[in-house]
Amino acid sequence: MSSTNTNAEQDSALLKELNMLRTIIDLLPVNIYAKDLHSRFLVSNSHVARGMGCTPAQLKGKTDFDFFPKEMAQAFYNDEQAIIKSTEPLMNREERVLDKTSGVIRTYLTTKVPIRDIKGNISGIVGVGHDVTEQRESEKKRHELKQQLVDEILQREQMAAELRLSQKLESVGRLASGVAHEINTPIQFVNDSLYFLQSACEDINTVLNLCRAAKHDLEQGQSAESILAKIEEAMNAIDLEFLQGEIPKAFERTFDGANRVAGIVRAMKEFAHPDAVEQSPADINQALQTTLTVATNEYKYLAAVNTEFGEVPMVVCNIGELNQVFLNMIVNAAHAIHDSGKDISTGVISISTKLAGDVVEVSIADNGCGIPTENLEKIFDPFFTTKEVGRGTGQGLAITRSIVIDKHGGDIRVNSKPGEGTAFTLCLPVNGRQQSSEEN
């Protein structure tokens, strides 16, 4: 076989190979192109040419200035000339590229590297660009959705905080008159006792003054009999024997009234425990007793209260928020008893605590009207209430659920029978919400 035939066969094989390579490059869904030292197109695949509104043959020898807006073309040119001068490649640069067929600006992730001739000199650049427009749009939408979700969470948290504040203000307003009434009674008999003691002191001082004047009267020649008669007459006038019996009782009433006022004030201070960011150990039994003291006026004319506090450990919690929960439960129980037509002679609120594993269970039950079966699933919904206007906003149980379940990692169980009463059981993890979450 002659060398001519051999060369022809080799040329034919090479041409076939080049055509196959060209076909493969044209089928790739990416921009592939080469440019000379002046950023003129040497070669490109069909994907590049299509986006520029021409064919690969029409693109050869042209620059980006022939197809794109001047500012966009200048940015491409500056990048390519920087690569040629520095011989450093440009990797994964995001470029905004005008699609001439649709008129839409698309985003390409482009890599450009310098190419060298057979002598090793820089002869131009090769660029590969991948269209990431849809990917970036998808990422943008995901980011927007994520931000929207964050905004909704923050909005819900703000609404929850506003609801808690509104409920607390409502409670403060409702309790203010009751506490004033509870303080007024002991203050009244303290006041009465003090008036009595003041009058008694004046009467006793009258006798004492006569006793002090006795020496002087004797020295002046008055008879002892007349002086003693004056003193005895004064003692009879003030009823000294009565005073001797009543003065100690008046002091007892005064001390008792002052202690009762101090107890109410102390309970108010504990109930109004400032909200803390961090949870800390607290005595649940003491908190319940404090709430009962503060809320006395809410139930004392409607129901007797039976308490059975078990031996329970300190619970890691926000006690100020739990005080609000206990108040809601006690007031609701009193209202349920009132709605059932019962009074102090038949109405009963039962409160108990016990330890069940690593959870303290607080039960608050009443023998009131109960909750209709169709309403059981709605009672924790915000603003749901069956009470008449002025007695409830529907926020109390919604806030109770938020505090016990969301903020303390606990649980609430409800057992109710219409016409017989309702029992709420609050389950509070001893170690607080964080420990409960880790165990779960």
C-alpha cells in the first residue's frame, strides 16, 4: 500500500473523528467557545451561536460587541484580557448573558482558561458556560420562602407575646378589685382596733394623771379618802376591768389584720414574679397556694377549695408564666361552677399535685357545668369561648397551652362530662423543657 493511500486514510479517519467531536460538542447543553488574543471568536458550539442569534460560522471572527449591549460586552472583554495578561484562569464566575432569541437576561456559571500555541505562547482563551438561571431562580424562591416562614414565625411569636400580655393585663384588672376587697376587710378591723386602743389610752391616762396628782393633793392637806374616791370614780367611769380584758384582744386583732394584709401583699409579689428569659427551679405547691390567695375573691363566694399537695420536687420553669396558667384554671373553674347554678354550699374546686416519674402533675378540677363534647377540640383555639361578652376573651386556654406545651415541654389532659364537671391535668417536666426535648 502506497504512502499516499495511507495518508488519505489517516486524513479521512481524522476528519471523521473531528466531525464526531464536533457533533458531541454541539449536542452539549453548555456554551463552549474559543477566542483569540483580541477576544474574537475562533470557534463555538451551536449552543453559543443559538443564544447569540446566529450560526457558528456567522459567529467566527466576531466579538461580543457585535451581539451584546456595550456594557455587557465590555465586562466579558475585560475578563478575557485580564486572563491573557495574567495567564490565570477565571473559575466559576457568574455572568449575566443576554439570550438574543428570547430577549431575556440569563445567568451563566462560566470558566475561562488561557490556551497556548505549540510554542507555549498564549494564543487566546477557551470558555465553558453552564446556564444556571433556573437553579438561581429556584434558590431565590427557596430563600424567599424560608424568609417568609421566618417572618411568619416571628409574627406568630409576637402575636403570642401580645396575647400573653393582654391576658395578664386582663387578669390584673380583674384581680385588682378583688385584692382591694380582700385587703379592705382586715384593714377595717385594724383601723377599728386602733381607734379603740387610742380611746383606751386616753381613759387610762386620765386615771394615771389622778394617781400622779395624789402625792401633791396629800401634801396640800386633802384627805386620803377623798383622793382614793376620785381615783375609784375615774376607774369606774372608764370601766377599767373591761379595758384590761379588751386591750389584749385589740392588739391580737391588729396583729392578725396586719399579718393578713402582709400575706396578701406577699402573695401578690410572688404571683407577679417578673418573667425571666431563663427557667429556674420553683416550688409548684407554693405557687398554687400563692395564686389561691391572690384569687380568693374570684371563688370564695362560689366554691370551696380542697387542696391535696403531694411531695413534689422543685420544677425548672418560668414560675411567673405558670402562675398565669394556674390563675386561668382557677377562674375558669369558678365560672363553670357559677354557670352550673351551684354556690359556696355545693361548688367544689379540687387542686392536687403529685410526682409521676420525671413529671409533676397538677390537677385542677371542678364540679361545674362541664364542657360539651363538640367543644373539647376547640377549647385551646385562640379566641374560642362560650362565655358571654365581658367574662372571657377566649385567650386564657390558648395561652395556657402555649405556656405549658410550647414553652415548658409539658402536656395538658382534659377530662370533662357535661353537667358533672371538668378536670385539667397539667404535666410539667421536672427538669424543664430542654431536658425533656433531649430525652424525646
